[in-house]
Amino acid sequence: MVMKSAVEDDDAGWGLGIPEKMKNNANWVDITHEFKGACKELNLGELLHDKLFGLFEAMSAIEMMDPKMDAGMIGNQVNRKVLNFEQAIKESVIKVKDLSLPELIGIIDTCFCCLITWLEGHSLAQTVFTCLYVHNPDLIEEPALKSFALGILKVCDIAREKVNKAAVFEEEDFQAMTYGFKMANNVTDLRVTGMLKDVEDELQRKVKGTRSRQGEQRNPEVELEHQQWLALFNRIKFTRLILTALIAFTKKETSSVGEAQKLVAQAADILSAIHSSIQHGIQSQNDTTKGDHPIMMGFEPLVNQRLLPPTFPRYAKIIKREDMVAYFSKLIERIKTVCDVINTTNLHGILDFFSEFSEQSPCVLSRSLLQTTFLIDNKKVFGTHLMQDMIKDALRYFVSPPVLSYKCCLFNNHQAKDYIDSFVTHCSRPFCSLIQIHGHNRARQRDKLGHILEEFATLQDEAEKVDAALHSLLMKLEPQRQHLACLGTWILYHNLRIMIQYLLSGFELELYSMHEYYYIYWYLSEFLYAWLMSTLSRADSSQMAEERITEEQVKGRSSKKTKKKKKVRPLSKEITMSQAYQNMCAGMYKTMVALDMDGKVHKPQFELDSEQVRYEHRFAPFNSVVTPPPVHYIQFKEMSDLKKYNPPPGSADLYLAASKHFQQAKLILENVTSPDPEVNRILKVAKPNIVVMKLLAGGHKKETKALPEFDFSAHKYFPVVKII
Amino acid sequence: MATMIEENGPSSHEQPEVSSSSQARLKLEGLLNKNMRIRMTDGRTLVGLFLCTDRDCNVILGSAQEFLKSTDTFSQGEPRVLGLAMIPGHHVVSIEVEADNLEDTQGFVANH
């Protein structure tokens, strides 16, 4: 077993912790025999330990020679020399010039796979930097490989910078550690793209030179060469386009986002050509289908083994080359979607955009790009608009508060201006955080949503105070107008949306047990959606009141405007959707209660907890919110008590009622003009549930004790109930 | 703290002082928190503070560092910081303690 120290020069930092005396040649005395003898005297199971050290501490020790915990063991058990780049060149096991085309293609493809694996959350040391070439591109003499190595490093560097800046990752998403690797910082971005472009032009000449001419007898060897030149050309071009697109994202102007979109679209066009030429590249010598590290020239999976942290090793399974193109094309699709965000200018639209984007569980790079495109340097939206202005626009759109209306005397009142400006300034941080939360992965979002409710509770309080102050000002100036609960309604609306999302995401993340469904759906339908709808209708009437005043003022000049009464209310779509959601939740609630009556819900034997404990845990984050007030378990039990009805409904009545709710949801959704995919998804659940509930109400399979199944495949939040 | 010690298994102090086993215990206790160098079956060497052992000679070292080759000088290769590490008894090849710490463990060596 020969093992060379793979990293002699660049990990000097690890040695800093050694106490001085250990560096000196201390006198070591062998006590193996005595020690082992003394150990044998101990009783079975007895631990000899220091007073301050016990089993508890011992548990966190890593076990040596256990392949699952001991990262150092793997490197030590390989029967080959682990060489770093310089050593490998010296021993001429790696070429730095005159590489064959298949070698170049194979190396590039493997690098792409490593890049993707890194983006999927593995460490750089175990992915991209297993490629020896990127350790020091200056040593590469082959121009195509050199520019490619630099290009990959730049891509990594920009991606890392974007992800770090956006700060929407957790350890499960991304490893930000660079282990001191040099990311081609001595070369400018422009120089690298220039080098790639030069190589690309050169390759294009080769491609043209080997192209078949009309009437020519095609030599299969020339044809093969042509294919290989083309394969290399496409790979270099792809690298350049991706790099240039990422560079465009680092610019501050919004126009560069459009440019990035064009570039990635061009890159996407090359992907199929790359996919069809994968077989031209050299393959690794070992079987990588199980996700093993490819072993081939230029790659040494163990070169960084000693850089890994002392936690148990995480194996980085490098993705297969066959999957590479599919990943890239999805990534590019996501980046294209991200670029579309600049077309949305109102805050509510942006919030919807972020939450819709997040629903497809995008990768950390695209999530980060979305964040950094939205808030450039955390100051201005898209680099141009002030967050405060966006908030004012959102307020105008949502409740049309008199204070923000040009026609109102408050608009130019100094005091009113101070009130509203300071409120809007206070809003901007929580709203930026809310948008940032939507950039996190789905599981983390829920946790963070629970926490941000505290900030919104503070805003709510302020909104109400500002409303009151503005109202008393307005009463003095224009007694016929009101400024009641305008800002408060708007904050309440966001509060409710966050609370609803918090509860619903629990279904998506499969956090709830079946026996918990009923109180979750109850809370949603009877409480949160009811509040949401009254909030929306209050906003709507506030809008109408404002419009009436504007109309009256306009009336004097022209009578034309009054005919435009039939225009669509801006909030009507949202009100309709809330009604549908509420009916879906109510239907699910009644279904669950009825199933429970029939003994078809498995309830755990509560030993250490009770339903109340679980209930309180589920709704714990809502305790920080003042409006709407949290519903405590006792209140919930009282409010949902069926005995208050005379006669109390049986399971058949409840199934029928549930069926009606689903029916109602279906009716509402079918009347939606221009239905979006979400409408269709809910309909896919509502329709079968109508039928199932009618069957159950008719006593179908009443005696069966088999538990029903809940199929969330059609919709994340509402299941299709299946009786087996 | 008191409960912690109880949880951590029988404390050696409560053992009667006469038997050979209690002598062995005393010896081992004398080594606690001393720098120890353990060579493993795969050729690696760990250096760290001796914290805990048991009948099967499983040893726990604190602030352990891993050296790839057993050498007297550490010139060959830099160590890797491991932290708390447990070496299973059957992988222990040799155990050494630092000499300047040996004065108070003299009894240990002299008694063999």
C-alpha cells in the first residue's frame, strides 16, 4: 500500500493547530503491551475515562476504520499512487499537450458532470477539483483544454459568488467552501471569454476543413474526425455561452438580463448536438453507472481526500454523462424563466412569480440568480426602482388608500407624507425578507415563514396606528372621506397569505398524519380563508370608494367615464380562487370528520402527548400574530363541536355536505375565465371527490375497515380520497 | 454535572483498592489526558489526548490528528485534524506516550 501525500503545498493551513511540543521530536515511549494488559483488567462494559468525559461525549467520536465514518481510510486503501497535478505531469501520467480529440471530449464531458454534481450540493473538492487540469490551467499547453479549464473555473467562481450573495441556501443545497482553490482570479472574465472565442474560431475552421464536399467520396475516417471536431467545437461554444450569460448576470443593468436570456437560449440550441456526440469522448476505465467516481486521465477522485472535513465522508456521486444534457437543458429553462422576472413590476406579481417559481423546486443556482436579479446589491429592485415605491404601488393597487391618491389632500400634506413614508420604509425590510424566503428550498421556506410572522405582526400594529393617525388628519381636511383600515387591510392580507402558505406547505412536505388533517383543514376553511375573503372584499370596497370619489371629481368635466362601470375588479380573480380553496378545505374537513366517525381514521395511542399538544405545535407560529387571533385548542373544540346542531349530523350527512363543497368548488372554478394550470389541478381533485363522497354518503363500503388512501399526486394540498 | 457522571457508567474511584484490577485502573487513569500516539493496522498514526478506553482496548483520543505514515519526525506530510476519534481495539497496533509526561506514569512502565 503506497500512499503519497497528495497535497503537500496547499494544505499547510491544517497543520496550524499542532502544539509546538508535538513538532519537536518528543520522546515517545512504547506502552502497547502494558496498556493492553491493563485494559484486560477492566470489567466488561466498563469505561475508563476522565471525570469530564463520558458516554455522551464518546458518542460524537468518529470511528476509525469504519468506511462510513473514516474519510481517511478510503484514500489509504487504494492500490495506486495519488498524484497531484504537478506530480502527475512529472511522472507523465497526464498529458498537457497533444491530447487526442476523444480525450478532450471525454475530459470536458466529465468536467461538465462534475460541475453539475457540485451545483447539486456536493463539495468542490469532491467534484470539479477532482479534475487535475483545473488545479493549475497555466500548466496546460493545449489551448482548447486550457481555455476550457479557465472557463469552468470562471463559471464556478461566478456561480459561487451569486449563490453566496443571494444567501438562499443551506448546507443541504450548496457547499460554499472553496478549500483555498484558485478560481482563475489572475485572469479577467473578458480574457477567458476571449480565449474561448479564439479556440472556438480555430475549431470552426477545422470543422469546415473536414466538411464533406458535394460529389466527394466520403472517407469514413475523415467523417469521424469531422464529427469529433464538431463535438469539441460545440462543447467549447457551450462553455463560452454559459460563461458569458453568467457574466451578464453580474452586470447592474436590467438590459443585460435580456442578453443573458438570449445567450442561454443559444446554449440550449447546442445541447442536442452535445448529447449525440457523447460517445466520441473517452470513457472512464471503471464502471461509473453506479455513480462511482470516474477514473480516467486528468481525474483523481482522491486528490483532495485529505482536505475533507473530519465529519463522516459524504460520497459525491458524479452524475452520468447521459443525464448531463438533460440537466443542462432544465437548468437553462429555469434561467430563462428567471430572466422573465424583469417583466413583472408590481410587488404582488413579483411575490406570485417567486412562489410559482419555487413550486417547481428549482436548483440553488437558478434560485440565487432570481434573487440577485430582483434586488441588485440589496438596494434597488432590478437596479432601478426603490423598494419603497414598489410598496406604494402595491398599496395603491390593493386598497387605493387616500393618502397615496393624487386627488386627495393628504397626498401633499407634510405630516401625512411623513407617516406613510416611514411606514413604507419599515415595510421594505420584511417584504424583502419575504421575497428572499421564497428563494429557499421548500422545506426551509416553511420554517422561515413561521418566523417572519413575528415581523409582520409588528407591521400590523404600526399599520393600524398609521391608519388611525391618517384618518383623524383626513377628517379635519376632507370630512366626507375615510382612511380606515387601509394599510392594516393590506398587511393583514399578507399575514393571512403567509399563514395559509405555512399550513398548506405541511401537506406538500408530508408533515401531517392522517388524523391531523381535520383540524388543519378546519383552520384553513373556517378561519384563514374566511378571514382572507373578508379582507379581500374590504380591500375591494375600499378601492370602489376611492374610484367613486375619483369619478365624481371627473364627472364635472366629462360624462363618458361613467359608462365604464362594468370593468373587471382587480381582486375578483383572487376572491374567486379563495372561495374555491375554502370549499376544497371545507370539503376535506367534513370528509375527515365523517371518516373518523366511521372508524376509518387511524388514531395513535397518545401516551406522551395528546391531540392538544399536536394541535398547539402545528399552529404555534400563529401565536405571535395579533390579527387574526390564534384559535386555541379549546376554542377549536367548541367551535367544531357537532353536538351544537340538532340533531347532530351523522357521517352520511357530513359526506353529503363534503360532496356539496367539492361541487361548489368545481362550479366556481369552471366559471373562471382563462383557467390557469392551478385551476385544472384543483378540478382534478374536486371531480373524483364529489363522486366518492356521494358513494360514501350512500353507505358504500361502510363496513370495510380498510383505511382510505389520500392521493396527493394531482394537487399538492388536496388529495383525491380513495376507498379501497 | 452529578447526573452526568452517573450516566457515564461506574466511576472507577468506587472500586476497592486491593485487587490487581484496581492497580491497572490506577495506571490507566494516570495516562488520562496525556498525549498519546497510536498506530493503526492500515499504517496511519493518530496523535491526540487519551480520553477513554475499555476492556477491548478501544481508545478514544481527543483533538486527534491523523498522520499518514508512522515516522518519528512529522516532516513527511501534514497532519489532518480529526477531532474526537475512536480507534477500535483490534485496529490498534502500537501505543506510545510522550516521555516528558512519563514521570507521573513511571509506575506504569516500571511494573511490566
